[in-house]
Amino acid sequence: MICATANPPSFGLLLRQLRDGLARQLDASMAEENLGIGFTHYIGLKTLAHMAPCTANELAQAIDQVPSAVTRLLDKLEALDCVRREPHALDRRALQIVLTDQGRALCERLKKRGDTVMDYATRNLSADERALLMSLLLRIRDSLTPP
């Protein structure tokens, strides 16, 4: 619950509250899939859809998670037949993570759920306000990206 005060929250706190609220809404929507997965699994699948095949360490860096958390995430996704661990093409000591067709299909279903949550979250904004918000957030992100 967010406290109503005369002073608005700091920018950092507001961003955290937005992220947490979106994650809660998406977790609730994803629970309807009855797969026992949540927001972090969605982020992992979505990232893998763009960068697979990759190593578990590369995925951990991309989603800002510790390797042990990514191992648990991959174990769950592998149990759902969404990913496979295969020998790395260039390093025989390493494994690469491959997204399966079932993983791509689940990612698409979850993306639709994510889009629905985002539409719900921005329902009180006009199309112009949504575009402006995205533009401002992209500018802030880009100003924080190392050259």
C-alpha cells in the first residue's frame, strides 16, 4: 500500500513502487497458467527469446540475477520443456541454453498477459501521454547507459 502524503515519493522510490506493482499484477495473471512460474521466469523467457542460445552466466548478467537464482529459474523452465541445456558450440566445458518451441509459445502467451497488465496500468493515460512517458523513460535509460 502506498501512503498518501503531501510530498511525492522520490524518483527512485516511485520507480521501485511501479516495478513492484507491475510484477504483482503480472504474477497474479501468470498464476492463471497454473505452471508455478512468476515474473522472474517471464523476464528470463523474454530475455532468452532475444539472446538464446546463451550461457546461464550470460542470462544471469542480462536479467541482473545471481547465477544460483538463474540455475533455479532454468531448472523450472527445463521441467516445463521450455529450455534445453546443450553443449556449447565453441567451449566444450560449457553449456548453452536453448529456447524450445514450447518455450517460445509460452513466452508469447505471457507477453500477451504482460501487455494486458501494461494496458491496465496506463489505462488513465491518453495515447499522447503514453508516448510522452515512454519517450521520457527511454531518455532517462539512455542517459544511464555507459558509452
